[in-house]
Amino acid sequence: MAGRAARDGEPGGGFRVMVSTGLTKEGNAVEDAGQTEPPHGIFVWNELNSRDIPAAKAFYAAALGWTFDAMPMEGGPEYWIIRQGDRQVGGIFPLQGPEFDGVPEHWLSYIAVDDVDARCEKALAAGGTLLRAPFDVPDVGRVAIVRDSQGAVAGWMTPKM
């Protein structure tokens, strides 16, 4: 993974951007936590979108040894931070509500961009579409869901720094 948005360990802690600069010989990410500007064009987070959170957690706990920390979402169900040991490696988003009818369970990767609103305009001009226009996520940043000109979907995020 090239980088990730990670929630601080304390309740109410904000997200920070951890940028991987490569891998050690053991396969661990070498990260730069001192970044002061939003990264651009790198993958920063992976998220499982699931309707059955307990089943997803049970599967990944048994198969990969992951653990999970609950994170309240403003006005909605809990989001789950995925951990491998002490490392935050992703999240689980609950597909709950009529707006998710017909959306299959899936993994969604997020790409950091310097200005999500401006980059969405460029995506539209290049033949992409917005599945969800830019919106603010408290303590995380500004996010959009973009379908590229070939149909692939990813989240684009300007992280809150």
C-alpha cells in the first residue's frame, strides 16, 4: 500500500496521512508521518463496504488475524477501523440505508488528491463520472466517489491535515 489515512489511537482523535516511501526487507511499509501537505495521486486507504459487519469481522479475524476498533459516525452506524497488530490497515463501512440498495458488497480504495473538487472537474472533462459528488467527512477530509472513463471506481480524498 502506498499510504493510508489513519485514525489516531485516542477516542476523538483525527485522521492523519501516513505516506509509505517503500518497503523494508521484511515487507513492512516505511512511512513518513511528518507530512504537512496533502499527498497527491497515491492510494491512502482501503475500505470494505458490507451489509453484515459481524460476519465480515468474523471472516477477516479468522482468515487474516485482523482486529477491529469501533469509530462512531456522525448521524449513522459505527465505522470499523481494521488493525493488523498495532497497524491500522483499513476500514469497514456499513452499507445501510436505501441509498445502498443494489450496491454489492465490495472493497473500495481511496486515492489522495490535492483538491478533490478541482480534480473531480478534471475527471468529468476526461470522461469520468461522479457516483457521489465531493462531501465533507468530519476529522477525515473531503471525499468523492469517482468512476473513471473505463468504469473503474475509487474514492478520491483530500485528507484533512
